[in-house]
Amino acid sequence: MPNRLVRVALGKRAYDIRIARGLLDDTALLQQLAPGRHVLVVSDANVAPHYLARVEAALAGKTLRCVVLPPGEQEKTLARFSELMSALAALGASRDATVIALGGGVIGDLAGFAAACWMRGIRFVQLPTTLLAMVDSAVGGKTAVDLPEGKNLIGAFHQPAAVLADLATLDTLPERELKAGLAEVVKYGAIVDAGFFAWLEANAQFLLARDAAALAEAVGRSCGHKAAIVARDETEQGERMLLNFGHTFGHAVETAQGFGGLLHGEAVAVGMMLAARLSSRLGLAPEEDALRLQSLLSSFGLPVSLPAGLSADVLLAHMRLDKKALSGQLRLVLWRGVGRAEVFADVAPDAVLAVLAS
């Protein structure tokens, strides 16, 4: 299978996303991507037993420190961020140091935020080991931690120097995590690429079976879409907001559950369905497209309705704190059907409450 290379065209800060099997064993490449003496590797207790020793071996000769955190969104806190700051201090990290994120979205967000803040910004490399991180969170330079009041409220834009998506790491990915990542893959078809959406409908069984060619195609096309959008709108002033289709609803669900219920991708699946249903309710899109989305998400084993016990009013309050909201007024990514998402300002709260309550 040929290696895939996707360029994120950001001028002097441009970088490549490499998509292939065996990238974590490419010693020369990893050495090249960490040119300074100091390296901090951040991982979690699920990923480290599988891959940390290989990365350490590839970085032989560096002054290396590794931090292995407990897994889960609930660890994406200021306390863990502080722990990484202390690790960089103990390492004696200078301005030519590199932070390497080995793991999923939580590790990437935390490690990236640490890199953004240490000495006002140092080099950062993403080694995503989940499907969700490969197609979404590892690309584009969003770094953050959560607060009890909301997800990703403290953060910075800090682009990585490179992203190495080693598809072999998906071999050890738990089934639930694979399915959660497929929600973010579906998003790209839903917002900008109806042809990709149709391809996903036709290839769902191969993706669930972890067919190597199907996964490479899904990751490559998803990264291609994200790279193009980020290059045109790095700091989310316009088009990049489309990448949040389903996320305002989904983040509200995650926050209301205390970051201990649905996985991020599962919450996004529910959020995309709520956005599609709201679009139909507002007369923006045909109901048939919402049903088509529901069928595709269900074929991947993803949830398509709100978990029981969540208050519509509480969810709406969390949505008002979303980063896309302006002066408390809701801005939501909705669609006019498969492949045609748009940002809508000042969406009527009553319409949102009606969808949440139904």
C-alpha cells in the first residue's frame, strides 16, 4: 500500500501529514522531527505499553523524559497541564526542545497546549494512535484543556511540525474507539463531500473490519479535507467553523455528563443528528438526508439520540458557552443536506430546545 502525504499549506508553518503503516519504526524520520537535544514524550496508560518503547528507542541519543497519564477526557485539565510544565522544567527544556504527543485526542490537546505555552511556544509533533485523532484532533493546531464549565475553554492555536499517522496503531484500538473515530470521518462527508458520504455508505463493513485499504482511504480523504480548510481559515474565523458540525451539541452532552459518559466521537454522532434534525425543523434540509445520516451512523454502531436523563435547559446553557457563540447568541453549524453545511447565526433558542426535548 503506498504511503500518503497530505500537506497543510500554512506558509512558513506548513507541515506534512504522513499516512502509512510502520511510521513509529522510522528512526531517521523521528530523529529528524526532533532536532534539538531535549524531548518530552506524552502518552497515556492505554497507549504507552504498546508503543512508547519503540518511540524511545527511535529517539536514542536525545535527553528524553516521558510522562504517562491516565486515559480519558477527564484528565484534560489544568492540573495535568501543570504536570507537563513541571516535566519540561525538570528536563531543562530549552527553546529548541520538542514535545511529542503519542496517543489520542486528549494527549494531543494536552501536549500541544504545553508546547504552545513553554517559553511561548516550542516544537510539537503529533503521533496519533486513534482514528479520531488521525482524522481530526491531530491536524490543525487546536490545543486546549477543559474546565468543569465547558470543553476546550482554555487553549491556543499551535500548529505541529508534523503529523505521523501510523495506521498500524489502529490494530490495537478498542472497537468502541474505532467506531467513535468513524463519527469524525462521517463529518467530512456530511459537511463538504457528498461523494465521500456515499463512499462511506458503501464501505462501512470494510471500515469496521479494519480493512487496510479502506482505512487508508478514509484517513487520507478526511485529512485532505481538514488540511484544505485549515489552510484557508487557520484560526476559525469562517469556513473552519464547519468542522464543528455536531460539536456544539456534542460538547454540551460531554460537559453535562462530566466528561465521563459518551466518548467524544459518540457525542459528536449524537450532535450531528441533532443538527440535522434542527435543520429539517427549520426547513433548511430535507428530512430524507437526516434519515440517511442516521442510517450511516447506526451502521457504524454509533448513538443517534441523546442519553437519558439530560436536561434540555442544561444542555442549552452549556451551548451558550460554546466558543462559536457571540454575546450569548447561538451560532450553529447546520446543513442544507448531505455535503452542504453552513454556519447560522442567532439560531432561535426555542427551536434548539424543541429538538433537545424531542
